[in-house]
Amino acid sequence: MNYVFDASFVAALIIPDEKNPQVDRLYDTIENEDKRLSPHLLWYEIANVFMNLIRRKRHTYDEILRLFPIISNLQLTIDSETGIDYTQELLRLCNDFNLSSYDAVYLELAKRKRAVLCTLDKGLRAAAKKCGVAVLK
């Protein structure tokens, strides 16, 4: 089975003070042979989350650096889809479901790969359900 991880889900898995027991339990249901996917966007979003944690003095730079091996252990496969057709599909999803282009990237990937979407974002979860994309419960 394929799974698409968004930044909210990854953050809840790896950031100590944002850990969520429910997310941990859901993650534990994913089998080793299942594919874990994310778009390139994930890296930009996670870097932004990390920088905000540092700026707000919730974590030091060195503490954040220690989270990278944990991300690596998630064994994410990064999707690199781009182009005109891709961008048109993102725009359609944004328009149809009132999403940001950032959220549409995750929904598009889950839809294209017939994957289960792993997100904590309520709006993205609702949009996924409306267009027939499974959401990790």
C-alpha cells in the first residue's frame, strides 16, 4: 500500500513536544513493505517548521539537527512530479476544494499514487474524502 505523508504528520512523528500518541499508533499500522511518499515540498515545510521552533526558542539549532536521522528513518520516497499538466491539476484541486497550493500538492500525490493521505490538517482531510482519496484514520 502507498501512503503520502504531509508536514503536519511528519512533525507529529518526530518533534518531541509535538508528538501525538494517536499519530504514533497510526504510523505503527503501516507495514515495512508499504511505500511512504512525500512531495519535494515536504522539505521546505519541515525546514520552516524547524526554523520557527528555533526562533520561538522551543528548541535549539543543535536539538533540531538531531531530528534529521529520525526523518531519515521514515524512509520517505520523494516524488518529483512537475510541469504544466501537474500545475493545472494543482490549480483545479485548489479551486474545487478551496485548498492552498501547498495542500493541493499532497492531495494530488495521494490521488495520483492511489495512496492513503496522512495528515492532521482538517481541511485537507475533508478535501481528500470529497475526491475519493483515503485518509489515515
